[in-house]
Amino acid sequence: MLIVTAKALIAAFALLLSLLTPIVQCAQNSPTIEISVVGAPNAICILRQALYIFGYENSTGYPRINAVVVDAASKAITKAFTGSFGGFYSCAAHGGRIYVVGVANRSRSSTSWLIAVFDEELNIIVNTSQPLSQGIDVATDVTVLSDSLFIVGVVNKSGLSWIRVERRALDTLALESAYSVPIGLSRHVVTRITSFRNSVVLGYTVDDATHIVFLSQDLKLLSETKLGYKLHLLSLATDGECLYLGAAEGVAKVCNGIVKAFHYANGGSAISVKPLNNTITALILTPNASGFAVAELRYLDKELRPLFREELGNGYRYQQYVKPLEATDNRIFVAMAKRGWLVKSVDTIAQCVHEEGGEAVRVSVEVVVLVVYISTTATAIYFSGMWKRIRCKGS
């Protein structure tokens, strides 16, 4: 009797799982937009249903700044731009313009910050190339807050390096204020910047310690936190309540200076993270023995519990100093490099995590497991007691 009851419960559980599984495993639609540019697309922004992709082209062996515009609906390239020697690393769309930062080569051994403003037609409105030292200076990230442009990067001088944050005018790029952090000989530092409510947030890792710095809009220090976790910061984003850090080890959720949750990348790196529709989307690159990387998108809830993942293939260049992830309400766009530039377009409507109740299904499965476990245990205990009483009476 006990065996029959247990088998019936297991069969019922299997039936429930079979009914729920098709809801969780949604059909995926990930077309690829191939762009005939040799080099790497480092950043992507969206403006009025168009994709603005920035990076460098390297067909001659000398990198040159490069940009293309792709129609998001037709996937056709509508505009292209190639400039001087250097490369773009980050962009921000605001008010019908695209603000882009990167480097301009000054010589074989020195570069300067490059800041440019493009209109919708990919025409340069204004730009500036700022030599801050005689070394390798790189502007790595940009954000817009309260009609001001905030830029962060690294200045490398012989024997000394420092992180520099600038506030500039949106229309003229005139320098309004600056903030600096000396970092000694740590030349290869990924610096990230974002806006959080009315503050500017700077993130960076030096000597295995990740720093989160809150600045006022005139770049006065408000607070600084050194995280206890040993993370190597690669990306920084916010949902308005907490910060989400992409790192070489995974994804971290930081609230009020405390790491509240962490998702391990299992040998990969969280190159870029982005909050979207009550989920956190992370681009994970995992290098392999060939020197290239396997790419995947991981979808996490706000507590960084995995919802599901989507594999994007392998053979990609492993790049850590880029911001290649952008999203609308129903699509995610990922800019990556193989032999040339390409963009993966992922349909988020088909991925029914929230639109079709995927989160509720995940919770329901957990509840079913718990109920079946309790029911099976209770049944076993009940019949075990009955069997003991029968044996006692028989004896």
C-alpha cells in the first residue's frame, strides 16, 4: 500500500512538471546582424529605433575609430563613419544626440582622451581630444545626469597613474569640474561611471579591492566604500534602488555599500550588466583554450537567482573593457567581434520570464516540490506506524 501511494505521488509530480516545463522553455529568436568591419564593436546605444555602434576598425593593422548606424527593424546599415587612429569605448544617448568617449592615438606610445558628440545622422557636432599626460590616457565610460556630461577614464604617466572624472557641458564639451584618484602603478584599471538618483557613482578595482565612490554633481566626494568581496569590476548599472556590478568573477548586488547577493559566472566574466523588466541581464564571456570565448546571456531576478540562460555561440573575442549590451522593452542587442563586427538581436518577448508568468512558474515548481516532499514523508510515516501496530497485534 505504501509503495503504491508513493508511486502515485511521484507520478502526479512528474505530470505537473511535464505540464509546466513547456512554459519555462520558450522559443528563442536571436538573429545576427553582420557588419563588414574588421576590428571590434565596443559600445552600443539606441536612439529612435536605430542602433549606434562604436568601436574601431583594424583592416590595416592600425586601429581607427569607427561607427555605424543600423536600423533596428530592417537590420540594414544606414550610416557609417571612420575617423582618425584610435577607438571608441562607451556611448550614451541623450536629447537626440550620442555622446561617445575613447582614445585618440598621438604617437606609438601615447594616447589622449577622445570625447565626441554625434547627431542622429552620425555627423560630429563637436569633439575634443585632451592630452592629460605623455602616456596612455584612456576615457572608458560616460553618462548624462541633469543636463551635464560625466566622463571617467585613466591617466597614465611614467611612474604614476590616476583615475579622473570630468563634468562637461553637453553642448560645448567645456570642462566644468574634475575629480581625481591616484592609483600608483595600476595602469590597467577598468573605470565605470553611472548616475544614481542625484549622484554620480564611480566604480573601479585596484589591488584586488573594488571601490564604490559617490560624488555630487559638482564632483565633490560624498562617500566611498571598499567592498569586502574580492571582485574585479568590469561594468556598473543601477535600477534606482541598488547597484549591480559585473565582474570578472560574476554579478554582485550592492545596496548601501553592502554586497547583498552574488551570482558566480562559473569561470566566465560578467562583461556587461543591465536591469530590464524586473530582471538583471548579464553578458557572460567564458574564454576557452583557443583564446576565444563562449558567449551567453544570463537572466537573473533582483536577488541574482538564475531564471534562465541563452547561449550565443563561441569563437568571440574575449574583451573586458567594453560596454556591448543595450536593450529596449522587447529586445536585447549585443555587439561582439569574431572576424568582423556583429550584433546579436534577442527577442525578449519570446522569453516568457515575466510576460507569460515564468517567474510564477518557477515559484510554483518549488512549491510543488515542497508539497510532494511533505506529502510523501507524511504518508511514509503514517503507513510505517500502521505496519508497526499490525505487527504488534500479530505478535
